[in-house]
Amino acid sequence: MSSHVDGGSMGLDEIATKPHEQLAAHLAAKMEAVNLLIRDRMASRHAPRIPQVTAHLVEAGGKRLRPMLVLATADLCGYDGPFDVHLAATVEFIHTATLLHDDVVDESAQRRGRPTANLLWDNKSSVLVGDYLFARAFQLMVEPGSLRVLDILSNASATIAEGEVLQLSAAQDLATTEDIYLQVVRGKTAALFSAATEVGGVIAGAPETQIKALFEYGDALGIAFQIVDDLLDYQGDAKSTGKNVGDDFRERKLTLPVIKAVSAANAEERAFWKRTIEKGDQRDGDLEHALALMQSHGALEQTRAEALDWAARARAAIAVLPDHPVRGMLDRLAGYVVARIS
Amino acid sequence: MSSHVDGGSMGLDEIATKPHEQLAAHLAAKMEAVNLLIRDRMASRHAPRIPQVTAHLVEAGGKRLRPMLVLATADLCGYDGPFDVHLAATVEFIHTATLLHDDVVDESAQRRGRPTANLLWDNKSSVLVGDYLFARAFQLMVEPGSLRVLDILSNASATIAEGEVLQLSAAQDLATTEDIYLQVVRGKTAALFSAATEVGGVIAGAPETQIKALFEYGDALGIAFQIVDDLLDYQGDAKSTGKNVGDDFRERKLTLPVIKAVSAANAEERAFWKRTIEKGDQRDGDLEHALALMQSHGALEQTRAEALDWAARARAAIAVLPDHPVRGMLDRLAGYVVARIS
């Protein structure tokens, strides 16, 4: 029953291939249909600026993890209709729209190793083309004719937007709790992951227990994914992560390692965090001192344990789904997400 | 049959009261429910920035014309359920979200006589809270459980977003045609008006001919409304419009009066438009010269005639609806929109 789930039974080929690449290969025909639909729907007869801006982002690639999660879960639950493709394109459009708006908010200059749209064009185009993609996502998700799917995706959209605003007001605020961090993480990453996995089950007409399990898998996977990202910001190596150690510290972000170190801080340490994060007065050696404080309180180790725990929860959730090659791939995907910190 | 439609049968009270005020009085209980729902749904347990930003805009008032159009058309078609209130709040949320994003795009400092949110807070808040309102609108519109309503509102959202991008790329471009202008106007104003009037008929279960007429009424009303606005920018008086004559000229906007003057321009006049609108090199006396050119080609008179024609189309469309006090109010509303230029 669990032949695809535990590592011990994997063949050499499976060990050698990353799980998202296995998923991409398994779902290749459907993914091609998703790419065609994305290209078709982001076109605009009247406003050539739209495909210019979106092509720049959409063609840049990325792993297309979110649409793959829709296709994979629909496949896992035996769906054989056409609408998984619409919903996969929907989540990619929502994701791309949030990236466009994030770049305006973060005043970013680079995304996926290329200049951001707001740098190449202007903030106006990023805001309005983001709105256009949201509207297109919305049109796409109406097409399958499922009110339940619309309910899931509208709730996810609200969670995403609320999380973004929350992140803005929580930034540089030492009072940020782990609860607030979790809400921000759900908004940033997990809400769209869990919506993707849940709608896959819903359009396939899967039993409620399976739909619930799929939601939990996506939620836990997204949270693990984001915690790993936040941990690697403090202990990754730039070559494999593409980020410089300490970017979040310099941008004064309240991520889990900092929140844990702050909650364990004595008066002197608190003053340090107040100066560097709240006031933004950072000097040479501050990053090294921050890392030392995190280490002395076990903040990095606890953060790592939480990421592993969320990955384990994802694997436990997916285990209730029926035996299927995709189940094994999703199981290994959860392991892969935390492999960089294991 | 037409006792409420033609002016001759209006009582003194009706003549003295503006049609949108009559509508507000007739729909007072429902409008109160809309306001309560708006306040309830724009709240956020976690992100206090959200009600701060939105309250600033929503409390600022405005005529609430769009939600009123939903309630009025549902009432006119005999609807007695609760969901007109949800859809009315939906269109107000969409409208408010677009205002927030417009202010970022226009870098505006004032809206409805008050400082804009992007000035009081920052562009980030305007972008993200706008996204939050879109998501909330989306949740609200799913609640009535009508796929047709969702189809109408998702298509309107795409038209709005596409129109905004189109306006951006058409700005300062002398090649902008009247067709493009009309698409921009539909995106800016008419698409949400016509979606509001159409969904009113749809949730009331009105016959198809009536739903089509309601769509056409909203579309024509919105277009008339916007053309009047663009005309008054060149010939209104600042006291009654709250705008300074020539704002659009200074901002180099291709509105209908300019498009008409450009299409009739000789070589010398074309050079003038190229310098002032395309290159933005404006000098003392240019606005007066622009006005003289518009007058010499009848551009203002033709623009006025088009606005009156769209208002007449709105009145003709609403005439097929059954006799009802609201029908008379909507008819007079179309007349009122162009009264300032008649």
C-alpha cells in the first residue's frame, strides 16, 4: 500500500529525480495545456502592455508548483475532466498577480534573477496588470461552474490579501508573535498551496475526508516551505539559495528565527533587537551578533524543528489518500521541501 | 404607463429633489443594510490598517451610486430576497478598490476633497488594501450562489482592469481613437454601472429582455456620465464641478474633446497637439489655444451631442421595464447626468 510513500522502496531513478520534476513529467500533457491556457488568457486585444508585462514574469519560469498541485491532486482523486487545467491556470495567475504587487510594495529590483516589471516599466503597470491578472483568474475559476471551488478560492484570496497587509504592519514590530507570523505565512504561501490542493480534490468529487486531508497537506507544505525559506536566510549558503545570508535581517523582517530569539531575550539583548530591527540602526558586526543570539537561545534549531514538523504533518495528511503514483510524489515533495535543512 | 417617465407628470416635490436622492430615500432601509454590511466586511481581526484605510475612503461618502443601481434594479424587477444587499456591497468594494489603486497610479494627493490614502499612509497600503477589498468583494459575490452573477462580475472586473491598462498606454498618444476612448470609458465607469444594473435584474429572475435592457441602461448611463465629466473639464466652472478647467489638458489626457479636435487638425494644429500632449511641453496660453481649436472644429459641441445621445439611449433602454416608481427615478437619473451640459 505504501510502496510509493516510504523512501526505502524507491528505485534508483526515483531517488535521482527531484519530486517536482517527477510530478512535472507525470503531468506533462496537462501542464502543456495549462501553459497554453495561460498564454491565451493573458493576451489582451486592446492593451499590448499586458502580455509584455506578464510574459516577462510568466515566461521567466519558476517551478509552476501551484498549478502542479492542482493537477496532481485532481489526478490523485481520479479526475478525468478538463477543468483542472482552468484551476491550475487560475492559481498561477493569482500567484503572478501577487508577485507583481509584492514587487511594488517591496520596491524590488530583481525577481527570479531578472529585473522586476516595476523596474522595466513602472509601478503603475505592475499595479494595473496585477489587477488584470486577478480579474482573469476570477473569470477562469468561474468556468468550471462549481460554487464550492469559488468559495475556496475567494477565501484564499482574502487570506492572501489580509496576510500581506498584516506583514506590512507587523514589519519592524518586535511585538509580532508566532501566531501572527503563522498568519502572515499562510497569506504569503500556504493559503494558495492549500486552495490548490483542496480544489483538486473538490473538482474530482473526492470524499470529504480526502478533501480535508488535501487541504491539510497543502497548508502544511506551504508553511514548511516558508519556514525553510526564512531559516535559510540565516544559515543558507548563497550559492544554493540565491539569497545572501542576512537579507531579512537587513530588511528588518520579523521571521521565525528572530521572533524566537526576541521572546527569549534578556534586557540587553532586547535593546539590541530594538535598535537593529525596530529602529533600523544597523552597524558592522550586528548580523554576526544576531546569529550568535539566535544560536545561544536555540532559535535556529527550534525553527528547523518546526519546519520538519510541518513537513511531517503534510506527509501524515497525504497518507490517508488512496495508493497512487502521485501520492508517492507528493509525499516525497514534502520531504524535499525540508531536505535543504535536514 | 409612462406616468413616472416623462417630466410632465412629476409633482413639485419630485422636481425639487434630485433623482439619486429620490432613489436613496426610496431605498433607505436597504442602503442602511448595505452600509452595515460594508462596515462588517471591511473589518479585519488581524490587520487594523485595513479598516483605517478603507474607513477613510468609505466614510468619505460619495453618492453610493453603484450600490444604489443594484438595489434599484432588483427592486424594479420585484426582488424580495436578501442578496441585493450583498451585491450592492460588492460593487462598492470593487469601486473603492479601484479608487485606491487609481490613486497610486495617478499619484493623486486628493480624492473627494480629502487627502488620498497613499498620501496619508503609503502606496504599499493602497495597493494591498485595494487587493483586500477585491478579495472581500469576491467573497461577497459568491454568497448569493448564482454562477451567472459571478460570470457578469468577473467579466466586468476584467473589462475594468483592461480599461485601466489601456488608459495607461493610450495616455499622451495622439493615435488614440474614439473606439479606444470608449473602451477606456467602459473600463473606468460603464462596466461597473452595467454590471450593477444587470445583476439587479438577474437575482430578481427578470425576463431576458429586461435583463438586457438593464445592462444597456447601465452601460449608456456610465458612458454618458464619463463623457460629461470629460467635457466639463474643458467647459465647466470650478465651483460646481470641483475641478479646474483644463486639468485633463495639463495631465495630457486623450479625452473625447481632444480626440475630436486632433482628428480634424491641420498640420500646424497637429504640431500644437504633438508638442502639448505628446511631448508635454506646455506654455502660457496653450490651454486657451486648445479650447479655441476645439471650438473651431465643433469638438466640444460634438462631445456634448454624444453625451446627450448616450443619455437618450439609457432612457430608451429603461422604457421597456415595467411601470414602477423606480423606473421613473432611473429615467430621470439619466436626464440628470447630462443636465449640467444641457
